[in-house]
Amino acid sequence: MSATYAWADHRLFRWDGEPVLYGVDDVSLFHLDREAAEVLARWRPAEPLVLDQTPPQDRPVLEAFRRARLLVPARARRPRPRPPAGTPLSTLVLEVAQDCNLACRYCYADGGTYHGAPRLLPPAVARRAARYLVDRSGSHGEVTLVLFGGEPLLNLPAVRAAVDEAETAARAAGKRVRFSLTTNGTLVTEEVCEFLHRHRVSVSVSLDGPPEVHDANRPTRGGSGSYRAARRGLALLLGSPRAPVAARVTLPPAQWDRIPEVFDHLIGLGVHEVGIAPASPVTRDLLPTAEQEEALFAGFSGLANRFLAAVGKGEVLPFSNLLDLLARIHLGASRSAPCGAGLGYLAVDTEGRFFLCHRLVGEEPFRVGDLDSGPRPEAIRGCLEALAAPREEPCSRCWARALCRGGCHYENHLRETVLGLPFGGTCGFVRRWIELGIRVYARLCASGHEELLGRIGARARC
Amino acid sequence: MSDKKAVLKALNEKARAIETLAEGEEESARALQEGPPGMPAGCTTVFDTGWETNPRPTYPVGNCQASARDFHGCAGDCWWPAQVPDGLTNHPDVDKQCPNVARDWRKLQYD
């Protein structure tokens, strides 16, 4: 038997001269010793290779590559995984209020309304949706209900109704329900806080950093800044939290060079974690220049270096973006889709209609059913395939495909369909960011922090 | 796996899972009776009394393990009614009378 083998798609990284090999489709990471690196360099150009006919001195190393699935039977190229359909629900996002008291300049939801007149989710619909989540969660022992908007605290009756119904249904079904709420923080009162704490709701507060940065992005409808009100709300939330309070930052390109001070300011306010998102280009003036994109990467990479330095001192820098990336690298889960949208994750709007995800609410092509008749699996599959089709070929040539799988559906829809931009505008940044994550991961392994990586990896399991 | 050189070190969980998978794939086939714990529990693939024999030093000596287990299930705690001595109440000494069913069955003398 002389089976022929070919190299599986892989990428070689070096960190301080140490070679780390990344299996592109498996999301596997291996450190190579000197001999392995030499053998790889010698045999990489040779394809296909017949293992039995290789020189005996190289064969043990080549065999090790074969066992690591880095040398695979020739012509055994694996097809792109297809997302399943009809998966049980694990997360439901409720558009509690398609209305907002702020008028953020970068809002993708048209002032929180997702287009059309401002409207609130009726409490009865909130109850139906919450119950639907629990009833359709199959064998999941735990489900997540996300209270979203617009500004969800504009509609406290629906928030209370959803939480109450989800808890009642979950108790009856022997399941656990987690709640999370994203708010601009300006309407948080002691009464709201008491409710959120009692039900252990994880809260994300949209905060963009120091007052001048925040207020430039997040004015009230009247045009004044919202920093003071948001900070007042945050202080209440941090008073006696029973669940983490995270700051969710959105920055337009002009502010990307201020990432370090934004991060430090928010940590200084006492939040437990900070996640930073570049604003979606809802208008063309939010498209970055090359220099701005460089500033974004410099900001993230600076935080990654601070993360490494902090680990050396036994601390964890709570930078959500990096923690999430490290968690995914740790598990090495190869994705069949960029996110869970349509695959156990759906959004419900104020009329009780299902959309593929919270960001695509109000976009007719992504409406996939309603509470009366349930989500339509064929509509979900159709949406996912239509979104994946244009990127299938370019992604098949990209080494980051298994960790990225094409990026945010909404962002792609916005860029390619609404703005008519060519495919791939964010790919360069995504690849640099994932490569940075792999380097940080390898560095942490080399310095004996496997236990920490295990704890970080637990984030990606839930 | 000590004969293999550890030239690659798995760093993340996926890499470790692949290594474990490779170890499992490379184990050669083993005969069922090849030392403990090779003895299968429950049903066997081949019924050939005297080959996969009851490993316990109790009666019925010489029967295949599956039949031995059945025998105990029926005779001891009686969870399955069958034509075996009722060792719980009426024939408590059946194991002494009849250690080897194939040889000693005539001694059974039960109704």
C-alpha cells in the first residue's frame, strides 16, 4: 500500500522565532520543534508525496504530520460545511422597543426604529416570544433571552413581562434562562436596577468613552450629549450587580486612534468588560481610510500587548474582543456559519415577526416567519445560502475562513447590497486580527498559561 | 505512543482532540479474550461456550459469559423468570450442587 498524501491547507506563524502551525480547516494549532520545522520546509513543495517512499530519517516526522491531519490523503479535500437548518432555539432577541431616546450618529437601526414609525413590543407578544424560546429549545438545558432595541428601557412593561414569562416557562420545563439587556444607560433608575439585579440580567451599556468622544456620537434627540445621564445609570448598575456589567463601545473611523484612552476611561468607571466595535458604514462617510484602519489595528494590537503584560502579572485585561477570539482559538471549533443567526439564534420584532438576527430586523428579505406559524426552516436556509454564495469562492482561498466564515451578515448586506461596495473590504483587517489572536494564544501557551486559556475557552462554550 | 517522536506539540483543544483521535485509530485489533478487560460485558458477538468463558470463579463454570450472566440474573435475584433453579429461596446451594452446568446438570433435581 503506497498511499499518496498532500499537505492540508495550513499556515505557518512565527512568534519570537518559534514556529506555530495552524491547520486552516481544523482550526488546530501545533508548535513545531526544530526538526519538524526543517522537515516541513523540505517537504512542503513536494506534492503529492508517497509516505512509504520517503527517506527513513524524515518519515517519523512526516508520520507525525499525518497524525496531526496536516498531511492528508491526496484528493481528500473537504467540502465546505453546510449550516444545518431547523436547529432548536438557544437565543432569542426581543426588540422590546423599536424606539430610542437618543439619536446616535452611527445607528444602524434608523434611530432605533429599524425603519418606520417608533413602536413598542406589546407585553402580550413579549410573553409569547419568551415562552416560544423555552418551548422550542429542544434539549438545551439553558436558553438566553436578549432584551434589545432601540432602547429597551422605554418599554419596562414588556421587559418585565418577558422576564416573568421566561422564568415561569423555564421553571416548568426544568431549564435555566439567562437574560441580557443592552441599554444606553440613560433611563436606568433604582427601580430598574433592582429589577435587573433581582433577575440577574447581564447588562451591556453602550458607552463610547470620555465625554467628548461619547457625546460626539451619542446625542439625545434634542441634540445635547448623553454622557452624564449614561454615567449616572452606569453608577446605579454597578452599585450591587449580581451579573457582569459590560461597556459596549461603537466608534466611527475618525475616533479609532483614541481606542487606548476610551478603554482606560471605561475600565476606570468600573465596568467589568469592554468590547469595541467599529461603527458599521451606514453612510459612506463612515467608511475608513487606510490610515484609519491602521489606527484601528494599532489600537487593538496595543490592547493585546497590554493583555499579555497583564497576564504576566497575574491579571486579565477585560478586553472582550480579544477574550472572545482567544476562546474560539482555544476550542478550535470550525464554523459552518459566521454566527448563530438562524441556527438557534433569531430576533423577534414588535409585531412578533422573526428575523435572521437583531441587526437585520426590518429587512424584508431576512424575515423568516412569525410567532403564529414559527420560523420557516427553508426561508432561513435560503437566507443563509444567499448570504454565503458570493463569498464561497474567495473564502475558499482564505486561511482565516474557518474562524471567520464570511463575517457579519448585516455588515455584508449593508456593504454589498445597500452601498454596492465590492466584496472583501474588511477581510484584510479580519485576517490581521485573527493572526494577532493566534500569536497571543501561542505566546500564552509558551509561557505556561494553559489553565488561563482553559478558563477563557469556557466563554465560547456557552 | 512512546515510540513516536513528539516533534509537534498540540497547543489548542482541537489539536489535542486530533492527537487523541490518531492514537485511537492506530491501535491494532485485539481478540476479545486477550487479557482483562478484554472480556465483553453482556451479549457477545459469537456464542461459543468454552471460548469466552465466565471469568468469575463461581458457577456456572465453563459457560460463555453472556449465558453465565443470564443464569445469575434468573437464579439469584430472579429478575427474569426462566428454567433455572431458584437460588434465592428454594435452592440456596445450587452453586455447590452444580458448579458446571454442562457437566453437573443431572444433579440439579429441581421442579
